[in-house]
Amino acid sequence: MIREKINPLIFVLTIFAVFLSLIVYNKYVWFLDAVVLYFWYEYSLLKKSIKNVSVSVKADARCFTNEPFTVKFVIKNDSEKPLNVKINFPSSLKKPDQLLSLEPKSKLTYEVTSSFGTRGLKNIEPFVLKFFSKSGLFEFFLVHKIDSNILVLPKPEMVIFEKERFVELTPNKKSNFKLLEDISYIRELREYNSEPLNRIHWKASAKFDKLMVKEYEYTSSAKVFVLLDLNLSGAVYSKKAWESIRKKYEEDAVSAVAGLVNYLSAKHIPIQLSISDKNGVSTYRFKDPSLYYEPLALAQGTIENQNLTSDFFGSVKDSLTPADTVILIGMYLTVEEVEELIRLKSHSGKVIVMLMPYGYRKSVTGKFKSYFDLPLEVRKTYEYAKILAQEHISVQIWYENTALQEGIEAIW
């Protein structure tokens, strides 16, 4: 779409030249007429040339938050006229305007690097090419939409999580749960001590000039079920007061889950992730941990929610075994959810509740003085935590000044 802006001075000059031509006819009027005609010729030539300008934009990327990505602008001038153009970049790219010169029958490529501080599928606003005449009386604006496909993934918070239930073999007893060595993952090498010959690592033995054997990682049928609730609980009445709090919680909770997925996957523990957001409950199970990032990037919670956190416990209850661990991440608990958690514990080996009403302090941020206090609704959770502790359910509540790892280490 082409828009134009004409300086009102040219209309004044045109009317004045026509008026003088009707009453006076001399060389000065001829000169004025020639100047006016030149300006309008410049206008028509510039407008015609702009119609021969084509633009393409490549804005496809997958990146993490605050990680740079590149948008490529290709401007092609098929006209016979050199053009001066200024690119007004979209505000989301956070780049100043750029003045460029387009030679006749040429193509110009310009790349812009930017980043986004929040996750999600990002749409870049249209950008504007501003063409202007040498006289400065005429300006043309070519508005071009960008078909962007930039998915910003959550940056995982670094965590060490050793709280899941570990299944051990009971001597001389049959068990429905398998605990086997995974020969595809070597944990360490150690010196030979009467082990079977097939455990000897011959290359390492030759290197160290002594027999070395392989210690494998263990793999178990036990799984970790991660339940992430991004919605504000329907039991909270003052929803507007929680709106800004919930948004910070959402971003922090997603980063925490991404970190948990990374760490548990590195230990070859099967993971099932259930997310409750404004679109309902979605469940994911992947072997490749990187595939969890896309649903985490796209998930968006809401304060306009009438459901309780416990409403999506049913998505995992039938899949649980006594060897499994359930990790619930949310903002708030009600009496009804306490009852449901106790029922959930009867189906699983371990239940951990991680409540982050204010999110948490990032690991790269030092301790700071906090003036916030937990909302009244959350304070009741301390009473619920005592009840849940009697049922061997660990509840940990994060203050805004508590780092994620600090809270995890307090989980029993």
C-alpha cells in the first residue's frame, strides 16, 4: 500500500502560477510555470518508480528470551531511477530509522538483529519505506506487512533437582518396577575388581595401562509427572489485585519447569508434563527434552479462571504407579486441593508442591530487601502444609527474594 504526502507549498505555487499566466505573460511567469511543471514531473516520475519497488522480508527464527535473532529485508528497485529511501523499522525491533540509497535495477539486502525479553510466538508490526524527492516537496510511504514466524522459547533456570522418588531393588523379591543399567550411558570408569569381562573398557585400559571397567547409568520405569498451573485459582476473589503478580509467576514458573525438564532428562528419567492454561489442560510426553520448549513457550494463563488447581489432577491420576513422583507448580492451594493432593499421594510414590505466588529471585540476581508480604490467601497454605506433611507431602513456598535452587534444597 502506497501513501503520499505533498507539501501544501506546491499547491500554492501551482495556483499562483496559473493565476499569473491568465493576467500576465512574460519571462518571469514562464520561469515560474517551468518550475511548477518540473515539480509535478518529479512527483509523477517518483510515484511511477516506487511502483517498481518490491520488498521481501525473512523473519523466521527460534530463539530463547533475550537471545538475538536476525530479520532480513530485501529491497529491489526495478525502475530506471535512483531512489533515496528511509526504513522505519517496527518498534518491536528496537532499531533507529536507516537511510539508504537504491541504485537503478539493483537489489539491496539489509539485516537487523534484535531480541525479545518475553517468550511466545511474536508478530512483528508492519514497517514503512519512506521515499522522498530531491526538492523535499513530495514523500511516499510504502507500508509492508511482515509475515513473521518468530518463536521465543523460555530460557531454562539452572537447577539441581534430586528430590524425585528413587526405586531400589529388593533382594529375593519380585517387583513390577524395573531398575536396570542403561548401557547406552556410561556414568564413569573405575579400576577393575573381579567384574565380568564384558564390562572392561579396553581402550581406556590401554590408555591407563591397567584394566578399567564401565559404570553405567541406571534407568527405572518410575516417572516424574510435572503439573504446571498457569491460571489464577478460581477460589481467589480479588483477581485484579493478582493480575501483575500472576504474570511474573507465569514467566518464572515456565523457566523453572524448563530447567527441571533439562535436569531430569539428563538423568534419563521419563517425564510427563501437564499444563493448565487459558485453553484448558494439555499433556505432553517426549523423549527429546527440547520438544517441551514449544508448548512452554506458547502456554498463557489467565486470571479469568473458574477452575481449581486440582481440576487437572485427573489427567495424571490413572497413569500413576507407586514408584512415580508428582511435582505440582502453582500459586495457591485451597482446602479442596489439599484433599485432592492426599488422594493423589495414595496413587504415587511422592508428591511435591512448589508454590511461587511472587515467582522467585533469578540466580543471576543477588539478595535484595523485600517489602512484600505474602497475600492472606497464601498464608493459609502454611496451615495446609502442616496437614500435607502428615501425609508425607512436601510443600515449599517461595518468597520473591528466594532463589529457585534455595527453595528446591528446602524440599524434603
